[in-house]
Amino acid sequence: MGRGQVGVRDWAIAVGVAATLLVTALSGRHTPTALDPLGYVLLVSGGLALVAGRRAPLAVLAVTGVCALGYQATGFDVPVVAYLFAVYASVRAGHRLVTVAASVAMVGALPPAILISPLGGQVGEALAQSRDVLQLAWLIAAGAAGEALRQAERRAEEAERTREETARRRADEERLHIARELHDSLTHQISVIKVQSEVAVHLARRRGETVPDWVLAIRDAGREASSELRATLDVLRDDGRTPPRGLKHVSELVERARTSGLDAKLTIEGHRADLPMAVDRTAYRIVQESLTNIARHADAATASVLIGYRPGALVIQVDDDGRAAPEAVPMPGVGLLGMRERVAALGGRLRAEPRGGGGFTVQAVLPVDRTS
């Protein structure tokens, strides 16, 4: 529970202190006066004010102090327990100087409050009682307890932050180690396969020979493996400090698709709004992977990208006019599986299937919490 939230424990403390003050007043020696109702109200109010101690510690410090001075002035010889709790809460919240100044003022104001009370004729006894009511040692103890807990919480937060930074650094080091291992062990071999197959296809075509299907399969597999490995290495080497790619970069993807010969267009519907980073990056990756698949596999002439801002959701739809037939069953490749995993992680829905009029469509609906 945060410091600004009021919980059951806060109410239990506040009600317990108010009840203690009231019982102490009723059981103590007291000469009834016309101010008694006001005194009882101040006793209860001072205790109940503690319920807001975490949310507004300085305000509670002021209220409990005023209530303590008020019921002392009405003739109730009751310890200022509520004020001590307020001192503890205020110091714990970090308001040390203000608390010290308020406590000094409280110590100075308490004797005059007793002087104007019905006990005012017994000045010497009243002053002795005031020292018993608000001994400086109790104030110091309450402040010291609040400061000790504040320091302990700060050290705990610092330790947690240090652990997170250490874990993040180790993860970065391990990720880079894996990237180096992949690069050293696979990149060269895949490049050799890719180059050899490309040369074989090139030489066969120069001689006017028919290129065997198995050679073309090796060439295409080499291209695919090289591209996937490069994408994997880019992800592993990403240290999180480079600006993330998001929907504002989708126009670059569409423009790149145009330069490759695809008639691609981008449409944005709805009011453009700020999105959570995870949603923004996932939307970008869906468009990127969809356009990449179109360029590699679809044999399409046109493609359309739709970004729709809906109430509580973001819709991404990428359509093409490629060779996918309505009755065809899409083969779930690595890219499509990756999209499904990203969308599922955000609680969204993904539809990837041939279109009724030919071609392929990818539609993702990502929930967006506008209050976040």
C-alpha cells in the first residue's frame, strides 16, 4: 500500500488513539465546566485526524497540535498522544525541519494554554503537569523512530534498485555473449551457403540451363536464414538505450516498401493518441513483419496499411493482393508466430488469413488503457 492510501491499519490506529484519549479524559480527575463538550470533540478529533497521516502528514501535525492545545485549555489533563503519532508520521515522510519547528512551538504554547484553563489557579502544578504531558524525550523518541524507519525504507529502495541494475547488467552481458556466439558460429556458414547457391543459380542461368528446384530451395533458405539471423542479432544487441521504433516510423516502412516496387499506401483513422510503449512497438513490429512477408512470399503488386485508433483499442490491418487463395491454409512461419506471441502478451487478438477476393490479410486488435 502506498503512502497516499488510507487502509484498515490507519483507521485502527486513529480510532484506537481517539478512544484512548477519550477514556483517559473520562477516567481522570476533572472539574466539569461548560467547555467540556468542546474538549471531548477536540480529544476525538485529534485522534481521528491520524487516519490521514500518510496522505497529508503536515496537515495532521497541525490539526493534532491545535486539538492538543485546545483540550488542554478546556481543562483536560490528557497526554498529547495523537501529536506524538503525528510527529512520527511527519518525520517518516521527510519533513524533519518543519516537525522540529512545530514541536518547539508546541512546547512553548502548551504552558499558556494551561494557564487559561480551569487549572490556571494552580500554575505551579499545571506547569509540572505540562512537562509530564509533553516531555521532550517523548518528542525526540517519536521523531527518531520516524527518521529511523525513513532511512530503513530508503536503504531498502536503494538495495532493490541496485539489485535490479545488477540483474539488468548481467542480462545485457549474457545477451551480447549469445549474440557473439551466434555471429561467430553461424553467420559465416550461412553466408557461404547463401553465396554458393547464388553463384550456382547465376552460372546456370548464364549458360541457359534450367536451375534445379533444390538449388533454388537452398538459395531461398539461405536468404531467409540470413535475414532471420540478422534480425535475431539486432534484437540481442539492442541495449534498450536506442530510441524504440513505433507507429511514428510506420511511414518509413511503407516508403521503403514503395522503393522495392510494391504499391503500398498508409491510412490512419481516428484521433492519434499517445500509446503505451509496448503497444506502440508491437504495432510497429506487426506492420514491419507483414510488409516483409508480402515482399518475400506474396508476389503482390499492392498493399495497404491501416492504423485505426478506436475507443480502448488500436487496430492494425495490412492487406495485399498476392497469390494467397481463399481456400489456402496459411503456413505459420516464424514471423507469424512472433506476431501472435506479441499480440497475446498484450491481451489482444490477431487474425492472419487469406482474403475472400484473393490476397492475404493481417489484422491485430490491441487493447489500450486510456487511463494509464
